Amino acid sequence: MQRITDYPPLVFVVAIVTQWLCAWLGAAVLGRHATAENEAREDFKMVLAASLTLLGLIIGFSFSMAVSRYDLRKSYEEEEANAIGTAYVRADLLPPADAARLRALLSQYLGQRIEFYNTRDREHLQLNAQTTQTQRELWSVVQGAANAQPSALTALAAAGMNDVLNAQGYTQAAWWNRIPRAAWALMVLIAMLCNMMLGYAAGRLKVRTVLAILPLVVSVAFFLIADIDSPRSGVIHVTPQNLLSLAANLHR
């Protein structure tokens, strides 16, 4: 299911427009009812400072969440490459006919995994179906060899194939693991309130030039978080360098 955070440029545009409107609302509407009492002014400054601090903490926390998920996707890409390479080597433990069939399927599967990382098309159901079919064929070859000649060697080959299948599942789970919508909603709500309060202060002081600064800064932060958190749409995405290196080595 797609969501707006799958489109980082759209996140930037929506964020900056929404925040600027909140700042304008605070300056043009709420600023008219500003009080000139010193005590109220000091209380308002304290509330504004606390709100901006909270916004900064939540943005920092969300950025940390996005980076950790990006690192997790990179880690699982490395694990997939290691698992496929190990299974390819362990194919020698099977009978020659099964080994040749297994290596051909592993090369095909490797290409599908590289395409999984490189494709920017979110409608990749066909690729997932092909991957699932290839996994079934891989396991069928190993299972047939293990049933025909049960031994410690065929069991070792089956264990290697099990690691290949598990690695793909872990990767898919990591790509589904995104920043929760509740965290995004909280960031947006606090950003809107902060801009409204800033607009209120700017309207009271008749200084409107500051209204564009906070929306721009926060929108850039939102764009960066959405970009890192989006596995396919972002400028920053996981490159399957380990899988590509393995493919180059296998075809030598």
C-alpha cells in the first residue's frame, strides 16, 4: 500500500505549503489578538522554545529511525549475497546433474534479487512471483537430491539453501519496516503548531520575513527522512553491490 512518504519531493512540497499556511494563519489571524503584557509575552516565549525543542527532538528521533532501517536493508543485502554464494559452492556436494541444475537456478535467482534492489517500480508483483517460483525450484532440486541420497553432505547443501530462502524473507521484512504513520502524524502536527506560534510572534512584532525560514528548514528535514525511509523512491537507496560482485565472480 503506497503512502505519501513514498514520494519524497511531494512530501517536501506539501510540508512547506502547509507550514507556510500555518505561519501565515498565526501572523494574520492570531497576531491581531496579541497581548502586550510582559508576563504573557515571556510565557509565550517559553512555550514556543519548548515546542521547537520538542519538534527538533522528534525530527532527530525519526531521522535515526530512518537511518537504522536503511542500515538494516544494507546488512540483509550482504547476507543475501553471502547465502547465495555459499549455496553455489555447496552445490558440489550434490550429484553432478543436480549440481548443474542448482547452479543454473542460483544464477537466475541472483539476477532476480539484483533486479529487486534496482527496480523503482512499486508494482513488482510479477518479479515477486518469479522469485517465489525460482525458490520452489531451488528447494525442489535440493530436496530431491537429499531424498535420493540422504547424507551429511546433502544435508549441508540443504542447510545452505535454507539460508538463501531465509535471507530473502528477512530482506522483504526489512523493506516493509518503515517509520510508523503515527510518528509522521506527530511530527507534522507539532511542526504546524510551531509555525502557527512563530507566525503569531512575527505578526505581533511586525516581522514577517522569518515566516519562510522554519517551514523551509523543517520541510528539508522531512524530505531527507522520507527519502532515506523510502526503499525505492528515494535518491538515497540500497545498491546491491555485494550481489553485483557475486554475479561478476560467478560469470568469470
